[in-house]
Amino acid sequence: MAKIVAQNHITAEKGVTKFASYCINHSPVIIFREESKHDYGVDGEIEMTRTNSEGKTEATGEIIKIQLKSTKLKGYINNETKESFNFIAKDSDLKYWQEHSLPVVVVVYFVEEDALYAKTIDKKLVLKNRKTHTIPFDKTNDILGDKDNFQISVGQQFTSRVNFDVSEDLYFNFFKVKLPLFIWQYDSLFSNVSDIFSIIKKYELSPLPQFALIGKKLYCLEDLNKYNRVFRENILEKQNGVKTRITNFINVGLEERKILILILNRYIKQYLYNKGIKFQKDYNRYYFAKFNDEPLETKVKQNSKREVFRFEKSKGKSGREDSRAVVSKYTYYETSSFYRHLAFQTSYEWIDSNLYLLIHPKYLFTEDGFDPLNNKERITRLTNSLKQSERNTQYLNHLFFIRKFLDKGEVTLFYEDVSNQLSIGDFEVVNVNFGIMEDKPTFKIANHDDPSQMKLFENL
């Protein structure tokens, strides 16, 4: 059956296209950025440009938030005349715009007339106790036509996102990986990893090095001659391997770098498992596992209950030790319940010949502390409620807690000697002579169709 494109989607896209065209044809050009992933009450932002002394166009860093409304049937327009009309705004939206730390301009597009109108939200407007409010538009003064002065049209000075009156420490969510000096390549009797693990299980072989199997080539960061003879005789076709310097190995190409990351992932997964952090493959994230059958702490409100099943301690950004609930059960009206686990995803980046581990704080919701919550609508609601309160500060706190829980300094994954070890570095911090203005947190989140188990921090 063919998919139907909804008329309201077509109408909305026409408005976006019209406004984007207006911005790109403005003189000087206006940079328009859509915020389609996280629509909390604004659809994007604009940034003015200027022409510098060399005649080139440069961005100014001056920002205004944009709420774009397109209408064909004028469902939220009333009292329209030849001279004016009223735009009907929800109380929650208007409060959000007023609370925003940046100026907000509402842009209304009439599809049939092919006309754009813009109005700056008055942040001092006293709101009455009602569900909706009207915003008056003047069709002569508020139209965005051939005029090339957007700031005058909306009567609004832009606010710079960058504050050069302060200095700020920049913390990065990537951590340098200290690689060992060598990697070994062996010929394997098997081309399937499960066959090797069957041998390991059969002979109860332990400890064993982490490895990557590509075809019948087995790669590891340690000399297997130092390991169990049964392992070597039952898995390796040849006892001796080829020893290569890591720097030479990674410079061969992309496939070699992928092999190294495969091995690194195995070390990380084992290290985290030993610290009570498991991997959920369906959502591709690590999460703090539930240990206890009985709650360690219970807090009851009128219609809800929160039970903590796991606390962990770690140092936060301030350096003080923080005890945090990392696995909690939430029950509402005695019938609906779910578990929330602190979680994170990992990824990797190569910068020149240096490898970095990236940590992305997330959450995982489960039915019973083990099986993921599969109700997409429910995940959406839970995700939205967290997006309401968790911003840059909370993201950094999560990041500090997770990284310091792993280790207070360098995380050693494999150690043979000082010159041959695999480890993860600590935070890298750079002080800069500017600060970034942070949007105020929202108090109400619009419904957001994203059931992907907390793509919570992608906008950061």
C-alpha cells in the first residue's frame, strides 16, 4: 500500500521553503537553521551576516529563535481584515517563548496568498488565565516582502550567543586511547568466533587475551606464547604470529583501524562488566545493571512511588563524591511501572593517528530491570519529560559521573609493562576567553515522536 503524505506536512514544508528562500535572498544573507529534531516550541533560529572589509560575507553570532507557522485554511487565525489578523497561540507556547533566554519571532505563512508575516514576542506581556492568547499582526508593517532589513521589520535587535566578557572551561566527551606498541596476527583454525568460544568453554580456559577474528586471521595485542598451551594448540594453525608495530598497522588503512577498535571494544566490554555495567545490543548502549531484588530506598508521593535498586558513588565536576541512584523503579497509580537505568553509548574518532573514545550519556528504560521497555509511545513520553529538565549542565554532570566511576584517572584495560599497555585517558580541558549563552530550560515539552530510547543529548 502506498504511503500517503499528509496535507499538513505539505503545508508546513511550503512555509519552511518560503522562509528559507526569504533568508537566502535577504541582503545581507540570513542564515536559517531548522531544529526539526527537537521541537520544544521553536522551529529553528536565524543568524545575521555582514560584509567584512574584504567584501566577504561573515556570520555575526547574533541569534534569534524562530517559530514558523504555515496555514492554508487559517485554522489558528481570527479577526482577519485587509489590514490585520490575530494569530492564536497556545498558553504553553507563549509562556515558553517568554521564558526563552533569546528573542523569539513568530513567522506566519499564508499559503494561498504566498505571504510571510513576522512578529517579535513581547516578553513583558501579561498573560491572562486562559488556554490561548491572541497575537495581533499588521499586514503592512509585519510583512516580510522585498525589504532587506529583517531587524527593522521585526523591531528586534539580535542577541549574540557568544559572550566575550567571561572565560570558560571546555570539557570534551572524548578521551584519548593510549595504544600498546605492538599487535600480533595469527593463523586460526576457525573463521567463526563462536567456534573459538566453544573451545574456550570446553577446556575452561582462563585468563585469555581479547582478540578480533577476520576470516581466519586472529589479531590480538599480546603475544599468545605467554598463554595457555591448550588454547594455542586447539585454536591456532601456527604457533608463531606476525608482530607489527601499532603505528605501522593503523597506517595501512581503514580496515586495520577497525580491527583495532574491535579488540578495544572487547576489553572495554569486559572492564565495564566487571564494574556492573552491561551492554544492551538492541539499543547499542551500556547501562548500569540491576543488582538487588529489594529496593534500597523508597519514596512515596500521592500517586507515585520511586524505588532505588542501585546507588553508586563517583566524583562530580566539583570534585566532591556524589552518590547517585543509577537504577530506579517508578510506579504510577499502583499499576503502571518501569525501570530507569543510567546508561551511555560509545563511539570512536581518529584524529591523525590518535584514537579517541567518545562517551555519550543516555538512559535505558526496562520493563523489569532487565528487558527493554518496548512501548514506543511510553518511551516517547519518558524521553520528553527528561528533555524538559536536562540541559548542558546535567549532560556534563552525567559525563563526569560515568567517567569518574570507571576510574578517577587513567583507565587501564591491558597492562604488560609501562611501554606496552592499553588505557583510556582522563578529561581534556581547554580554557577559552568566551562563554556560550545557554537557553533556559523549558517547563513544558511539546509531544515529540522519537521512540529511540533517549536520543537525549544529540543537540549538544
